[in-house]
Amino acid sequence: MKIHVLTADIYNKIAAGEVVDRPYSVVKELVENAIDAGATEISVEIEQGGKSLVRVTDNGCGIEAGELVHAYQPHATSKLASAEDLFGVTTLGFRGEALASIAAVSRMKIVSRAGEEAFSLTSDGGAMGTVTPAAGARGTEVTVRDLFYNTPARLKFLKSDGAEEADVTQMMARILLSRPEISFTYLVNGKEKYRSFGDGLASALVCVYGKEILGELHRIDAEKHGVRIYGYIGNRNFSKPNRTYQSLFVNGRYVVNQTVGAAVSNAYQSYLMKRQYPFYVLFLEIPPEIVDVNVHPNKADVRFADNQVVYGCVYSVVSSVLDGNSRALEYLVPDGSDSAPATSSVPAAPSAPAAPSAELPRKGPEKKAPAPDVAQSMTYAQAKEELSFKIPPYGGGTPLPPREEEPVRLEVHAPQTEDAFEENKKLLSAAQPRVEVASLRYKGELFRTYLLFECGDDAYIVDQHAAHERIIYDRLREKVRNRTVVSQPMLAPYLITLNAPEFSFLEKQFSLLEELGFEIGDFGGGTVKVSAVPSDLVRLDCKAFFDEILSSMESLRAIRLSDLLKDKLAQAACKAAVKGGESLTAEEAGALLAEMNGDMGLKCPHGRPVAVHVKKSELEKLFKRIV
Ligand code: ADP
Ligand code: MG
């Protein structure tokens, strides 16, 4: 066997895959470089989800002409000169891999000006040109075209333009929130998506979520046991259908962390229902010695020296604010304390707090007493001890789902699980055969609810509501199955404002929803417009329906659109069906039976039997005529 030493070219392409696997990571690395360069203005541009173009321009320190070549080389960094420096890293990057990796798998051009003059350097799949004078303002512009053009295998793994774009957009939103002092411009296919002004967190939130958002949030800032926690949390009536509205930054870095996630979830537990998730943009500042940031470029989590302390701090601050207890005032930041726009209004501190309002959904047992506040002067070790037996058990929160990439498909009528009723029907009809309608004689009703039919030595007692419900349900479902659903335009269209991942997810369901009778489309600006619903579902609660779809987007268990629709159809059928207590004429009873087609094995959409079979011999046994 011969051992080959890889050429630099091949080596760089392999290494590139570790740092740069998608447009998302290219944008992230370039923006982090711009931030590290001290930029106060950063502009990001992508086209075709970043596949054909990523351009990041900044007004940072620039790269000296003599250094341009080094910037392209692997393990070239200005941020670390010796091994000792590793322990004092304050910049986002320091491995010196990103530019080299991106250059190896794209056509890249850097124009940069550190001093009086700008210079540019291009690279084609890692093959560098020469440094030439160029025109350019102070700062750096990195243009990356045709990502992975020379590594087709990698190209194949990219998601659709829309999905890659959604991921980049979601990240841009987070970067923008994490650096409210920097002014960002973000353009997608030439259209401006975000523009922030570098004038504070409130302003950044408005840029990402619209100006109404501030009215739904509490601004907090608290410090406990050396942990500072600040940012915005949704008020107790504000929820989202999934976790994509949750951002956590630990020591300036976006991370996904179970401990903090569970602490916040548990604090909201008594206010939110199942499948409602809190909104938050939270910043944690934790002494570096008790936090271990995993700085792998594509993953972001942190480990805390002690989860319980962090859990306790977050839980106690968030739940104090939500519950409106006496500590809340201390944690809440009054309006206007940062240069927020005049329109912003952070909700006033709950002045008459204590009792949550009656309509709040309270589920499960009352919240356990939150950890009492401990004197700020307490040492870390004392705090640990104090908290470890007072906080609710960690892990009570819903576990976070695996990050992204879970393919979620909504389908209609997957053949194998076609319908549980169909199954039931088969089983039951063996025992309760279809009865010839003509052979059944209507003998009257009981309690204005049960219709009595006789056929030879058999009697059938039919629940008129259940039977009618089932008939309507079958009819509706048949229409869905045959795609003959009629759309009913809504008086006022229903608008749904979505974030990037939600939009990209819902957009994929458009055609299916249309086939089912919805009229739905892109309304621009991340908003979806529903202008018609299936005519049988005119009273559909659009918010609940679409929240349900959106809540499935990150769960492992993808709900099937057909199941969701079945639910709605069952509700519609139930509303339309005759009720128990309504007297039917003999003709109406006969018509109902005819529609049932004599099928005595039917079940209503909720699974209750439609008919009960009684044999003459069973009655005779009851009367002891026979034994
Ligand atoms: P790292 O960020 O880990 O140092 P990179 O490959 O991302 O490695 O960048 C290599 C070097 O290029 C950086 O250390 C920095 O000196 C320089 N550089 C990259 N981008 C910029 C920028 N936007 N402005 C100024 N210098 C930059
Ligand atoms: Mg870098």
C-alpha cells in the first residue's frame, strides 16, 4: 500500500467542508470577520439562497495589501500569534480557516482598504490571482460566487434556494439582534430584507419582528450570583407556535442550550398551553470560568460548570417577571432606557400583579414556589448550595428537538394509514353486517335521540346524532379525496406573519392546501394571505389551524395535513348534524337510515358506535323467557 500525501488543493477542499458546508456558514464566517474587524456598518447580500452570490461589505479595519495573500491561506489569522493567546481570545474567529476554506470551493474576490489605497485579490477554487490596486472605501468587501462549483458532491447536498435563504435570513436576524450596536443591511435577491440602525436592542427587535412586537414583550435586566440576564421576553399571553422565536446569546454568542431553554419554558408553564412556545431574545453574561463555549464553527452550545445555578437564575428571574411578584420591578427595565424609537412601549411593570387573570389557561398543578431570591453578595458556591434544593427539578421542560434538517412532510392520504375508521368498519361489519335497508322497519324513537329499527329477529338502536355526523363527515371527506372541495372566499382575508423558516415551511404546503380548498399565497414581506377556505369549513379557526401546521414544523412527529383536516371535518360535521333531543319524523328517520345504507357497524368521527344491535333472544333472556 502506498501512502499519498494529499496535495494542498485536495486537502483544502476537504478541510473546507468542515468549516463551510452551506451558504449559511459562508455568511456567518464573513459577517463574524467583519465584526472582528471592528465594523460599525455591515452589509450582506445573497442571491439564490447564497448559492450564486454572497457578498459581505464592512467599514472595519481592512486588510493591508501585503496581508491579502495571507488572508487566503489556511491557518492564517491575525487574531492569534502564539499558543498562549488562545486563552485570551475575544474575537469570534481565530482559527484562520474560514477564508481559505471558502476560497477553495468558490470564486472569491476580496477588495480591501486598510490605508490610503484599496487592493483586490481574486481566487478561483483556491487558485489565487495577484494583488492589484482597486477602488474601494475603507473596509473590506468579500464576494463569493458559485459556491461549491468545483465540489459537485457538496452542491448536491444543498437545500432548495428558498430553504437555504430561510436559514441565512434566520441567522441574520440573530446576528442583528446580538449586535444591536452595529448597523446591518441585508439584501436578498436585490431586495432589502432587514436594515438596522445600530441604535440599540429595542430598535433591532423592531427591525426583525416589526414595531408591534415591543408591546408584547417585557424588557428585563437582572443579575444573580454573577450571572447577568437581560433582553426581552414575551408577556404571559404572548406565544408562538414553535421555537423559532427563541434566541439565546451566551457571552455574545448565539447558542441553543437545554438548561436555559428548560428554565424559560418552565417559567411559562402555567401560562402557555400545549404546543405554545414563549418568545424570547435573551442575553446571558456568565463569568468565562464557569462556561465552556463549544466553538465548533457550525454548532453552538455551551456547557455550564453548574447547570443548576444557571437554571435557577433564569427560572427565578423569568418567573418573577411573569408572575409579577415583588422582585419583578427590580428585573424590569423601564421604557426608553436605551435609545429605542419613540414608538416603542415596553409594557409597564405589572403594578397590580399577584393574581393572574381568570382567562389565563392554567394547567397542571400550581406552579411550585420559585426559588427565593438570594442575596447578591453570595458566593458562587453558596449560591449553588442555596439553589440546588429549591429550584424545580431540571429536565421538567420539554426537551429541545434536534436542530433543523428533520424532514417534515405533510401528506394527504398515505395509503397504509388511509383511515382508522376504514379499519374499524371492516372489523365491525364482520360482527354487525350491513342490513338491507328495505328489510328494516322504523318502530319509533326513544328519548328523542335513539331510533328503533326492526328486522326479523334483530333490533337496531341508532343514535341519530352520531349517525348524521358520520354521514356528513363521509360526504366532506369524499369531497376532499376527490379534490372537489369548493372554496369559500373569506370576507376579510386572513394574514399570517411568519419568520423565515416558517415561511419556507408553509410555502411548501401551498399547493396541497389549495387542492384542499384553501386559497393561499405569498403576500410579500414574509406574510401569507389566506383568502378562501374550504366551503365546509367556513367557521374554521384559521389561527388555530395554521398554528397547528406551524407547530409541526420542528417536531419529530410530523402531523399529516390529512389528520388535521380530519379533525376539522369532524368538528364541522358535528356542528351540522342533528342533535340528540331533536325529534325526527318517520321520513327523516328513514332518510337517515337510507344514507347509512344499512351499515350498522359505523362509528361516528369521534369513534363512538352509531348503532347498537339487540337480538330478540337477548330480550327474551332478560325477561327470563329463555335461559
Ligand atoms: P480568522 O477569522 O479565524 O482569523 P479567517 O480565515 O476568517 O480566519 O480570516 C483570516 C484573517 O483575515 C483574519 O485573521 C483577519 O486578519 C483577516 N480578515 C478577514 N476578514 C476580514 C475583514 N472583513 N476585515 C479585516 N480583516 C479581515
Ligand atoms: Mg474568521
